[in-house]
Amino acid sequence: MMTIPDIVGDNAVHQILLPAPARWVEFAVTGTGNARVGDSAVSSTRGIPVSAGANCGFMAPFMGQFSFYQVNEFLAYIPTGSTLSVGAKE
């Protein structure tokens, strides 16, 4: 499993840089507010919402044996008061 350092929210969009291409990627939020995960158009009102709390989060679907998410494929909007954690499997 691969992880990156947690990203503390500041009401801004952040590029998610994975250490290597991944078959699946999981996003979890702690704190308050909803983060959003998406592509270059992600914002506070656009993207997949990721709620804080137990058993919440978003897992990008398994890509398959020979397909991978690229290291720079995801961006995330993270509100102040939230922290985003990312895990992935190469």
C-alpha cells in the first residue's frame, strides 16, 4: 500500500501526487466539512464529495490487472477544518 502525507484543508484545490501508478485509490476525510475529489475542474461545488466521519470516504474503482490510475490523475478541494488522507495500491 502507498500513502502520501495528509493534506490539511485551506479552502483550495490540491494536486494529489501518488508515489506510483495505482490500481485503486482511497480518499478519507477527518475534521469538519466535505472535501471533493475530481479532475482539473474540481471545486467547492464540483467533484465527488467525501464526507468526514467513520465509514465515510471515497474509493476510486479498481482499474484491473493492466490498467492504472496515473500519479497525477486526481485533484481535491479541501475546506478549512478538514484533513484529507490518501491511500493507494500499486
